[in-house]
Amino acid sequence: METEQSSHYLDIELLQGYLDSLGKPIVEQMFALYCQQVEIYLNDIESAQVHNSLVGWQEHCHKMKGAAASVGMYKLHGQLKLLEHTDESQQQKFVLLTELKLANEQAMLAFKDWLASH
């Protein structure tokens, strides 16, 4: 049984398709890889923010956006789509990055809850 939280953050239809076609062990591996990679993406986005690098910000948001989409984190994907093209100030990007980290944590918890229930 999926929780309301999971469906708020996740593309349940996509994930159920993965589960049905690939099996739970592969979906668990996909999520584990996302968890490893997202740390790198967030560090790279933070570095771009600190150095006020527009190209770096866009590039790393784009990479994380693709990773989020691949594991069905559609709400996080949508947030990254907006961040990738923002023209906010360096200070405002600090706030956006903080919000992104929180959203990522929420999406990861939703994924863990969803996976545990299957």
C-alpha cells in the first residue's frame, strides 16, 4: 500500500513499472546509486553557488534533474527544472540550494517508504 507522501513525491506508475519489469533488487540498486550520486551533484551545485558560476549551476542542476527523473522523483525533478534556468542572485541561490537539499531528503524518504512497502 503506497502512502500519500510517496505519491506526492514519486511517479508511482514509473516505479511500479520498474519493479514489475526489473525486480526489487535492481530497483534497490538504482536507488542506492542515486543516493551515492546525489551527494556529488549537491556538492557540485553548492560549489557553483559559492563560486557564483552560472554555467556550473546550470550543468549540475541539469545532471541532478536527470538522476531524479530516472528514479521517479517527479516533484524534485520539477524543482530542478526551475533551478536549472533561474537567474537569481548568488545569495538567493544559497536559499534555493537549502530548499533543494530538504526536498531531496523528502524525496529519498518517500522512495524508501515506497520501496519498503513493496
